[in-house]
Amino acid sequence: METYTKQYINGEWIDSMSGETIDVINPATEEVYGKIAKGNSEDVDKAVEAADAVYLTFRNMPVEDRKNMLDRIVTEYENRKDDIIKAITSELGSPKSKSENVHYEMGLTHFKAARDALDDFQFEERRGDALVVKEAIGVAGLITPWNFPTNQTSLKLSAAMAAGSPVVLKPSEETPFAAIILAEIFDAAGVPKGVFNLVNGDGEGVGTPLSGHPKVRMMSFTGSGPTGSKIMEKASQDFKRVALELGGKSPYIILDDVDIDKAARSAVQKVVNNTGQVCTAGTRTLIPASIKDEFIKKAKQYMHEVVVGDPNDETTTMGPVISKKQFDQVQSYIDIGEKEGAKLYYGGTGKPDGLDKGYFAKPTIFTDVDNKMQIAQEEIFGPVMSVLTYKDLGEAIEIANDTKYGLAGYVMGNDKASLKKIARSIEAGTVGINDVPGQSDLPFGGYKQSGLGREWGDFGIEEFLEVKTIKGYFA
């Protein structure tokens, strides 16, 4: 059993003030995998004070020194590859191959991208006799979700460190061990004391006091809309800056000139990736009515090829959802979909055959879905595809934008004019055309209720900076 009942504050592992612990459950076995400290407001106070004490020193650290620090972090991160993969496979239930090729790699990519962004980042700019300066905002509170234990933590931490902001991190209590390994990585890399502080615990005990702490100048949060709203409310009391990456209900628009086999395979992957626990998951699949029958047959074929099972089995391609709560939520939405009149075309409630233990859900396809249905409007966060049909591009765009979310969108086809029209028309922070690979220096964030601000590369660094004008500097 993994047992980490201390907090990492001011460069040291110290006892948590509460003396309480939280069990971490392996979602593939439903057994306790480890224990962590259940932090409280006193732990938060200590961590914030440690960060605040080094704020001015870290803000003024030369850029070259911050680049060297990030280089050392990259080296130490690579040294802990096996440990990171093991942790994510056990605490998230991610198939081992995905833990390595997706989760581990994404975390590594963000540290490299932040370091590279500093090569050309302009912290000072002369305008006439004035100097415009960008400097670190101050102590940043970071709250990260359970679905990507390395990606979201590394994304925020690398940007803050590149900007010169010391941080207090609260990772999800459901997947905390990857963050604990990161603390050990930073320690080995010689990150100055107080620059990084880790406080484990739940939202009420750690997240709430962190959001409201008077010495925290910025909150960066990834997670659900309701929690994001509470963080904004707490942060508004002293006008903290807030960066939020929230939910999504992303449309995947498929054109009538598409290779149907390729489109079906891609659409299925957009739904089952990370067991559907992805804020950018393309769970609303929009297809022309003329190709519906052929498409759903192909989609069913590729859903059937998804191998659900033990994350440590090399043949497994989809693991469990994170918890019983999440499993029950997915089951509830499948029930709702049937009651709303959608056709359950594949999958359904219950666990896949032969999997009695673990929070395993069936990959599921609904057809004849109306965009007003709950399964088309609400984020299920599980491997459930809703197939909708459209008659022309105008209707496809209308359906795509008929949601409170705007995090991502996708389009696949061959006609370049149609692809570009749809991409420009979708109200979302990121639109992918024909499964083009992502780039780590492109901005990421959402429209509407999908969030505030942007992350990744130089855009992510900007979130942790204030802008100062010094007039008469060169007079």
C-alpha cells in the first residue's frame, strides 16, 4: 500500500495538521491502493506563507535560471518514468500503455514547452520613454482534476514556474500519487524551497481555504462547472484572478464526403479515450442523415473492438471509470437516454461480461438523439456516444453551438471550404480538423461555460503575469 500522510511545504515533508487521512481507491479492483493526508486550513496557511515568503525572490530569478530549473525538472521527470506510469495505472485505472504514451508523455511535454516558450518570451518592452514590464502575479493556488493526473498538474506548474510565481497545489484526492511524485521530482531538481508546495486533501478542507486565502493572488482550476463557480465566488471577495478550465460537450461534425470507415473509427476514439473522462471528448457525433445507417454500423464495429479490462493487461484499451460515484452517474445517464426516447444501439447499463469487480462501464452508442435531450446537453464523463443527424451545414453548425459549453469541436471531411466554414463557425476554444495532431504551444481553453483564460505554452505563462507600465523610464 502507498502511504503518504505528510504534506510537502517549504521544501520539506511535514506532518499534516489534521492528523486525518483519505483512502485512495484503485478503480479497477475497488480496493484501497493507498492513503494520503487529509489537509485542512492550517496546512493551507503554512503552504501559502511559505510561497509568499519567497515570492519576490522567485519573481526576480533570472529567466536563464528558470530555464535551467525547468531543464532539471525534465531530466528528473524522465528518471521517474516507471513510477509515474505505475501510479497513474493504479490510481486512475488507465491502461498501462495509455499511462505511458498519453499521461506520462503529456506531463513531460508541458515542462519542455514552458522551457522552450521562455526562449522568445518578452518580459519587457520599450514604448517610447516608457517600459512595459510583465512580472509574476504572486502566490498561485492550483486545483487539478483526477482525469489527467500529470497533464493538468504539469500544465499549470510549468507555466507558473516559467512566469516566476510560487504555487500551492491541491491535486484531486482520487488521483494524488502522481502529484506526490512530482513533489519528489522538484525536490531532486533543486527547485527553491517555498516555490512549490503540495497540500493533499478534499475540496472543503483544502480547496475552499486556498481559494479564499488573502495572500493567494490567483486561482487556476480545472474541473466541474459547479466547483468552478464556488472558486470564483471565494476569489471574488478580494478580486483574485481566476483561470478556469471546465466542462465540455464537444461536437464531432462528419461531412458527407468522408471516408466513413475512418470517420467511425475516429469518432469512437473520441468517446472511449480515457474511458470518456475527457473534457474535450467528442461525445456528440453529428452525421448527415444520408450516411447514418452505414456510419452507425461501422461505429458499432469499432466500439465492439474496444477491450475493457485490467489496466495492467497489455491487450486492454479501456479501463474503468474513476469511482463508484462516476460509475453510477454514467449508468444514470444511460437510463435517462432511453427514457428520453433515444435508441440504445450498442452497450447499455451494467458492467461488461466477466468484469464483476471494478468500476467498468460498457462503451455505449445512442442513435436518434435530439440535441435537446439531457444526454446531448450534459457532460456524462463516460464512454457514451450520442449520434445526431443533420440535413445541411447550417443545421450542423446550429446543433454544434446549441450548448452552454464551448471547449472543443471537431470536423472531418474532404471539402476544404466546408471544413473551414465549420471550423470558423463552431463556438469553441479549440477546433480540430481531420484529427490533426496537437501542438504544445497552441492556446487551450473554452468559450461560454467551459471556462476563462488560456493554458499551454506562452499563453499559459501569460495567465500568471501582471503588466506594469513605468513611465519616464528612458526620459
